[in-house]
Amino acid sequence: MKLIKRHAAALALFALAAGSQAQAVEPLRRDSLSFSVSASTEVQQDVLSLGFSTSREGTDPNVVQAALKSALDTALAEARKIAKPGQVDVQTGNFSLYPRYSPKGGINGWQGQAELIVEGRDTVAIAALSGRINTMAISRSGFQLSREARAKAEAQVVGEAIQRFRSQAGDYARQFGYAGYSIGEVSVNTSDAAPAMRLMEMKAMAPAMNAPLPIESGRATVSVSVSGSVFMNMVNK
């Protein structure tokens, strides 16, 4: 009799252990949903960029190179007068010299180009500089966002985008009949869209404008997108 009771108890414990193991290995169902949201704001562009360029040609490469260097040195000296770290940055650009070939294939001359780039947040000083440089012509101009302005705008918009993602996740969960949600994998991406740099035909520009360049900054759109997935929590019944 005792032996039968012992077998019965052992079978009961085995059944209980088997049931617990089955529950442990049974995968937990978690329905997921992937979507994305975005938020944006418009910011005034605060950095003006001007490109100055000049070209020379002739039969003697040394003469052509010297002429380019002289034009660049004169323009650079004028630009350095207003240079201020963080406000007006001055740098030289492309400086090239290459042969010019005749229809028969031989070299019949040389031509070259030099470039100076001035950009910064002191837009008034940079615009005024364009009227004082007379050895080079304006080849391009345009506005853009500074790193500080972009970072400030992104910090403002990223919180809005994340809050919008969480709010949207809650709405989706309720509409699908779930009690709530938990966040899975999420990515945050930023971008800014601005008008392209305005290009000017260098040949159409006079070497010296003798007046500040008329300027008007535009606005850039800074956007933040949040995309990812959330797990839906089942309704308790």
C-alpha cells in the first residue's frame, strides 16, 4: 500500500514538473508594430558664403602663375582685414594651372584659375567686402545654417518628434485593442533642407562691383524623424 502511494506521489510530481517546463519553454506572444513620425521647424540661415575667382591665360606658364598669385594675394590681404574667428573665416580654394592645346595636339598656351572663399555669420562685413575686392570676381554666393543654429533647432525638434512617436504608439495600441505598448528598437535621424547655393556666371560679373553685394538670407527647414517598432501588450481578460 505504501509502495502504491509512493508511486502515485512520484507521478504527481512528474506531471507537475512537466507542466511547469512546458509553460517555461512556451514562447510569449508579443505582437509588434513598426512606424515612423517626424517633426520640423524653420530656422533663419545665418552664415553667408562668398566665392571669389579669377582666371588668367598666356603663352608663358610662369607669367600666368605669377598673375594668378598676384590677384589672389591682393584679394587675400583685403579679406584678412575683416577676418574674425567664428564670425568671418577666410581660406584659399582651388589654384590650378594647365596647358591649352591646339587643334593639332601641341601646347599653344597656358591657363589657370585661383579661388578665395569667405564665409561667416558677420554677413554685413562679408557683403561689404565684395565691393572692395577688385582683382577677383564673385563666382558663387549663398546662405546656410551654422552648426550652432542647427544644433539648437535639432534639440528643440527632437523632443517633439519623440513625444509624437510615443503618442502615436499609444493611439495605435488602443485602436488595435491592446492595453498598451513597450518600445522596441528605435532610431532618430536629423536633416535640414535649404535652397541650393546660388551660382553666378563669373564671366558675366565685373571684376570690381564697387558696392556691397545685395543679400537676403532665406530659411532652412530642420527635420527630425523617429522610426522604429513597439511591442503591443495584450489586454487582460
